[in-house]
Amino acid sequence: MRPKLYRSRNRGLTIIELVVVVAVLAILAGFIVPRLGFVRNLAAESGNATIIADSASQAVFYNTAVGHYPQGEDSLLNTAGALSAHLNASLSAALTAYTLGASDAKSLVGQLDPLGKSFTLYDIDDGQTNPNQADATLRTISAAGGTVAEVTPPATTGSKSYPIYLAQYGSGGLNTNGAPLDNTILVALGYGANSQINGKTGLEPPVLFDKIPGEYTRPVLLLKVFGDASTNAYVPPGTNATTGISIGFDGSTANSQLAKYAIDQNR
């Protein structure tokens, strides 16, 4: 008796079936891949808000423990004394290279040196490709003066620096143009690789999330200076009444990052 022959049912896919499968996968990828980018953006926004808030806390903890704010920060200026070319455009538009007057210098130095004599910071080397590691030139600011990065007092509430002053002073502390009523100023210092915070109240200098290569993306610490023009009724010019907050590399605050996160999350 001749054995029956059976055809195998394990045949491969036809060309048409393969084309259909590839088309379905492409459609699915079109939905999934953009969503992955959206999720990454959400994680970056919430992560940046946390880093900004933590940076301010670490600076305050350091001040509480040691008696002054940390030295060794980045000046945000280059070695020529101008704003570094590596700064984000929004932050650069909010800052000015500022020469400290006598009371300005006394107030700032007193917040960073308990003896009130001087403090060190690092200028950024604009020739470096990685600006987060480009704090190469050590410089000293004395009570006699020096050049720092000032958050420019706003001319209008549309100024890039206005949200920064608003976060520090609140609306009640600003005039109709958005500048401080008491004529104090804010000095900006980058939380750099050589900060005295590192290894004490902070483990290592944080870097914020960014998509643009070559930008300086460390948090920025702000110190209020009661300087030559200060009219504060309770703090005389030159006084080192310590106060500080932190902002992002683009001038954003922790609250603004969280607000953006909340908006994007609900899209």
C-alpha cells in the first residue's frame, strides 16, 4: 500500500503579506516614536525642576553649615570679562557684565567670605567644546570690586530678566516696570565643577537636561546684593544679608518648569 503524501502547512509569508506587515509596523511606529520623545521631554521638565530646587537647597544648607555661600562657582563670564558665548540665548539676554561698586562688592564678598575680604570664581573658556567643563581660569573678587554677571534690572515686564526678579522678590517687591523697589540687584553664579558645595551638601555639580550641544547647562545660583544704589529701609548698602535662589540655564525657575510639565502632561 502506497503511503499518503501530506503537504506541509508551515509555508512562509507571501510578498503581499510581508508588505502588509511592514506597512502596519510603520503606522504603529508613527504613533509610538513621537510619543517616546514627548515622554522624554516630560521627564526632562520635571527633572530640571527638581535639580533647580535642589541646587538652591544645597546652597542654603551649605550657608547654614559653614556660615557663607560657596566659592569656586562659575562666573558665567569668559576670560575677556564678557558674557560667555556658551550661555543659552534666553539667559544671556537676561544678564549683563557688571562692574561692582564699593558697596556692591562689600555686600557680595560678605556673602561668600566670612572675613569679608575676597572670594574666588572661575571664568568660562569659550574655546572649549564642552562648556560644562570649561571653567578653566581662576579669578578673585575682592571687597575693592570686580566684574560679575548681573541679572539686568527689567526695563519692562516683558524683559527676559523679569521672571527671574519676580521669582526672587514677588510682585509686591517690584515696581511697575518689574525692577526691584529697593534698587538691589541679583548676581548670577553658575553651580560649577569647582564649587565648594561639591562633596559637602551636594555630591557633584548637576547638569540640566538640554537638546542643544555646546550650551552651558548648569543651574545658576542668585545672590541679592545690597549695593551702592540700594534704598532698602532695613538693610544698609554694603550689608551681606544672605539670600539666594536658583534658576535654570535658560532663566527658568523650578515653578515655571513644573508649570510647563503640567501643561505638557495634559496635552
